[in-house]
Amino acid sequence: MPTSWNLALPAVLVCAACTACGGSGDAAPASSRPTIRVSTGAPSGSFRPLSEALVKGYTQLMPDVHVEAVNTPGSLRNLQELQDGTADIGLAQAGLAHMAYNGRLPESVRPFRNIRGIAVLNSSPVHLLVGPGSTIRSIDDLKGRRVSIGRDGASVTSHLVLSNFFLPGQVHEIEGAPGTTAMLLDRTLDAAFAVSSVPSEEVWRHTTAGARLLQISGPGTDRLRTTFPFFRSDIIPAGTYPGQNETIHTLSVDVVLLAREGLDAALVRRLTDGLFRMLPQLSSELPFLKRMEPERAPATPVPLHPGAVLYYRERELSR
């Protein structure tokens, strides 16, 4: 099974980082401490454990700040919370953040101009699964089939992938299908998408039950990347999941940490600094963060928050 998601920052890391981040080590009175609200994500994905790890880590690194979690289903709600000012920082798929900022989300043409970038984190590959014994061999075979496209932001991403291979109505898209593993096994579903960091507990359950992964490649993916540049070519290495004996070529979308535009710049600078101070320990506890490329961190799909700009400028000058 994938490595446990639990995070426990070592005391030595916490003590060193508290001083570097400007904390005195003594918590300020609760009434005088600013509050940082961190939107999370679905319990079954990677957003919830990463968000909870950030809450725990920031609480230890910044004792003069009160940090609390705001539970959400995922990217779309996180973006809405930031736009509305009911959350201060949160995770989202990069493609959805780009679409939201530019007013291109399917259910909202209003630009979300209250969101700002902190860092590009890891990438989340698009997993396409079929049941054991299925005759489907490629994404091109999904015409006329029943396909689960997932929930929340995953459903938007999966729909974008399918729309570049098929005309509207050629695939029966089912959003938020419960009991996906059982439905693949009894062929109630022909295929299912999952957009998740690697390794994915959800995909692990499916493949343990006999589901197999399909390649997502070819001219359709080239067209998709031209239309939506936030998609990247990616691979899922052989042996990542039970029964997966070959490397899977697919697409992926980045995961980004965002802030609301009005959050204090000095505070965002500390949050950005704290993220990188926590990163070694976070990566050891959350394997998917090993896919993060720190040099790409400032390349967020929306404008960087001024506080993050300040951190990256200082980091560059110190080299």
C-alpha cells in the first residue's frame, strides 16, 4: 500500500525554522494572532493530507499565527473560497486555477481575480482505468461507452481530455459515480478517470481489484496541449500500481498552492518561506511531493502574490 500520509515534523526542524521565519517560539495570545484559513479537499485524494500537513507544519513554524483547516471537496470549492475571501490559502489544479482566473470555468464565466499564486507543487497524472477482461485497449475505444469522469475539479479535467478525442455526446460521461471499483468489475462502467498525485490510494484500490491503466497519447493529446497549455506530457512508471507491468504514457496537471489577493504580503512571504523549509520533511512523509520541481515553483498559472514575489526575489539574490 502507499506510504502513510501522516506528518510529524521533527522537533529540530521546527526549532530551527521558527527562528528563521521570525517566530519567537512563544505563541502570542489567541486574541492577537492573525488567522490563516487553509482550504483542503476530498479525504480520498492527496489534497486533504497535504493541507492537513501544511496546517500542522505552519502551526509549529509560526506560533504567532493561528492556522485552521476549512474542509472542502477539492479544487473548485477551494478556488471559490479564495475568491470569496472565506479561505486564505488553498490547493487547486493549475488548469482550473487558470480557467477560473480568466473566467473560463464551465459553471462560472466571472473571472476569479482574487486568487494569487504561491507555488507550483507536484503534478497529478490523469489515470484512465478499465475493468479486468475489458476489450478496451485505448482511449479511442471509449466511443459509445459509459465513463466515470470523477468529481469536482477532476470531472472538469477529464471532460477536457475526452472533448479532444470525441464529439459531444459520443461518450456517456458519468460525474461522481460512487462505488467505481465495483462498477468497473461488474461492467456497469466501461472506464473511469482519476486525476490524482502518484501514488493514488484510489487508483491503488482499483488496480488491486484487477482494473488496468490505459495509455493516453497520440494526436488527441497534442491538440489538447496546444489548446490548454497547462496540460503536460507525463508517465506513470511501471510497477507504481499492482499489476501495472508497463510504463503508462499520459497527461498531467500541476497542483498549485494559492492565496487570496488581499492577504498581507509579509505574511505570505513567511508562508512561502515556511513551505520550502517544510518541504524535505513533507516529501519524506507524502511521496507524491517528490515530483515537485522547486525551480518551477514560481511558474504559477495566475499572477504570483506580492509576498511570494518577495520571497523568490530574496532567494534569487541569496544565490
